[in-house]
Amino acid sequence: MFNKVLVSDDLGSINQGVLTVLESMRAKTVQQVQYCDDAYLKIKKGYLDQTPYDLLITDLSFVKDYREQNFRSGEELVIALKQEYPELKIIIYSVEDRLQKVRLLMNDHKANAYVCKGRRGLIELGKAIEAVHNEDIFVSPQVAAALSKKTSLEIDDFDINLLKLLSNGLSQDEISVSLKNNNISPSSLSSIEKKLNKLRIQFKANNAIHLVAIVKDLGLI
Amino acid sequence: MFNKVLVSDDLGSINQGVLTVLESMRAKTVQQVQYCDDAYLKIKKGYLDQTPYDLLITDLSFVKDYREQNFRSGEELVIALKQEYPELKIIIYSVEDRLQKVRLLMNDHKANAYVCKGRRGLIELGKAIEAVHNEDIFVSPQVAAALSKKTSLEIDDFDINLLKLLSNGLSQDEISVSLKNNNISPSSLSSIEKKLNKLRIQFKANNAIHLVAIVKDLGLI
DNA sequence: TATAACCTTACGGGAAACCATAATTACAAA
DNA sequence: TTTGTAATTATGGTTTCCCGTAAGGTTATA
């Protein structure tokens, strides 16, 4: 497991949970900071002292206070660190769940994992640490769509609407009526069948139940 | 406040936070162990010496190491202790947030409080200690649904398993086969239909799709 | 032992979903 | 206008789900 880990987050209490996960995974030494600049300096010093950190877990947003900072966000920190030390593993741990942001950090800034804070955040953080340790990448399911462009890009508002109606307990017949009432086209039973069939294939679902379960896990509805 | 408290958790650092909370609440003597077996022996010894502990705060998961253990989880420890010493107060302090687990420990095993580790874990732990000291129970807000919902009280592991299989895309026929293969009874198609019908009524679901969507939202699966 | 209450399983009819194919419509390019 | 393509709708057949009824089995209690 990782030898030297740095946790960067401006809220002390959140750190506590992250530290818990790290210790349960037997990380050797774990340190934490509450400012991006501190994170940068600690990592730089680690390299100079020949005892580099091999993992950074950082938040994205840091509230400003009296201390003047060079790095105003986790994103700037990631950019600078990945430029100087490309081999340093970085896991983003943030409430931010916009796909655009995730895509930017993973694809352009080469972060190694992106975990959304939330009810399952710590569990996913564990998986992320595991994955990154195995030279793999990880992103939370709810924002996984950000990387697999093909699937998510083909899904439009109509599909989402369809899935929502379906998950609300309407039969395909009732969905047809509902769409007709709202003057949404296409609305025929046959078209609805076709769309749902396409979605089932896209998400590798066995049936409509499975489909709804999958898209719910992905946070699409 | 409590006189004699035992904290059981395999991660030293978490203990530190718990001890801090206990101190701030003026608990007299606080001791800690990192193995379930040690916790059991200490509590047993306390009773034999006429100086019994009056509160146990324990984790659920303990990673295995070289030491052979009789109790492999906090759950087993709780069951044993509550059987022998029903009056001993027990607070669960765990990352586990599945409602099913919470329900089992609170309702069946008669734990006195359930606190989820996490960002507000220590704060809630304080509240839990307070509540238990007043002969009350406590569960973290995020899992409070486990106790409050009348409907979910009647839902057992079989039902959860059924819903999981259903959400994994298995047809009722396939579920029947799966249960037979695992020697789980009942397993007939007819019984599965009946159980699912009952669940649909309980959760006011129109059909199986709706049912899965609802229980997913509730966090039951 | 008898009885009642409940659980499990079996069966059948109707509804909805699933699947393939064909007919119709809409629309852009020739 | 004609033609070709794609989207939408329609149709029929098969499977699965939904729902009632009923037969056999188990358990608790008198």
C-alpha cells in the first residue's frame, strides 16, 4: 500500500473520515493540510528530502480566509503538481459533480481518480485508492459518464424523461398516453419500445427493471 | 455521566477521537482495546470484579491479523454481550450505513445507539452517549430511516436479497433457479411472485420497475 | 390428536413486456 | 417531382409478469 500520503482539505472534520479510510487500508504515514499552498510546499519538500509523497488526496474548493494563497483552488494545485511531478498520484475528493469538471481534471490534468463526496463517498474513496495503487484510474459511478463519452452523449432529454416515467411506475402504454397529452413526439407504444430497447442495449441491461436500476446507480435519474 | 467505558476499534487513531469526546463529556475511566476478544474478556472481568463497565463503544469491522480471534466482528461481540449482560449499554460506531444492518443491530440485537463514522461522526457520537445515558436510543440521521419507517420493519434479509436479484436483471424464473442453487427456501416461482406482490403493496409500487426504483431511492439496496 | 393459522407450491387466465418485421410518414437530396 | 433514407407507427407472436384460486405442508395451540 502507499507509503506516504498527503490529505488536503479545508474542513478538518472531513479529513477525519479520509484518514479513517487510509488507516484501514494500512497506509504507512498520512499527513494532512488545510491549505493548497501547504500541500504544494510539503510535496516539494518531500522530493527535496528524498522522501517523496506517493499519493495526494485533495479537495477542489478551499474557502478563502486571512491567509494569502498562491493556489486558490485544488485544480490549480493539481495542474502545478502534475507538471512538476507527473508520477505523483492524485485523487480528487470533491462535492463537485459536473461532468465537464471531471472530464477536465481526468483527461487534461491527468488526475488519477475522481471521487464525489456524498453518502457513499468514503466507500468509493477506498476503491479509488485501491485502483490508483494498481496503476489504474477511478471515477465515481455518478460521474463515470464523463469519461465514456460515447454512451452518455447519445442520451438526450427524451431518453431521460422516458426513464423517469418508467421508474415512476408507468406502463409503456401509460407513458405513451402521457407523451401524447404533453404533445411530445414520438409517442407511440412502438416508438417507446424501440427507445427502451436501444437503452437496454446501451447499458447492457437484461430488462426494464435492470435498466432502471443501472441508470439510478449512475445518478442519471 | 458514565463511570467506566470501553472503546473497541482496530484503528488506533479513531479511538483517539472517541476518547476526546468521552473526556469532554466527563466520563470517569475510559479504556480501549483493538480486538473483539479483548473487549469481551475485559467486560467479563469487570463483572467478576464487581466493577462492571457501563458503556461499550465498538466498531463493527475488524481486519484480521496474526492473532486468532473468537469474535470476528463487532456484530458477534454485541450478540454475545447483550445475551449475557442485557443491561450493558452498547453504542455501535461504524462506517457501515446500510439500513438493513442498522435495523438488525438496533431491533434484533438491542444495541442502544448506532453512529455512522463520517464527517459528523464525533458530534453524533456525543449525542449518542448523551441519549444512551438518559436511557434513550440514538441513530445517526442518515440511517434513521431504518427505524422510523413502519413499512421497512417487516422487511427481512430474504426480501432484500430478492430485490437485489431483481435489480440485477434476473427474471422471476431465473431468481427461482438462483435460490434453488443456493438452497434458499422458499424458491418456487409462485412464492417469489407472492413476496414481490407483498413488497409492491407495502411500497405502493405499480409494478416491479417502480418497486426497484423506490427501494433504491430509500437506500435499501 | 385435532384444529386453525400460516407458509409453500402449483396452476390458469389475462395483461404487459419483449422481439421481429412490415407499413407508413417525414424530410432532404437529386 | 422523384427518390432514398431515416424516423415513426402498426401488427403479430412469444415470453414474462401479474393476480386469483387452490392444494399440500408445517407449526402452534388447545
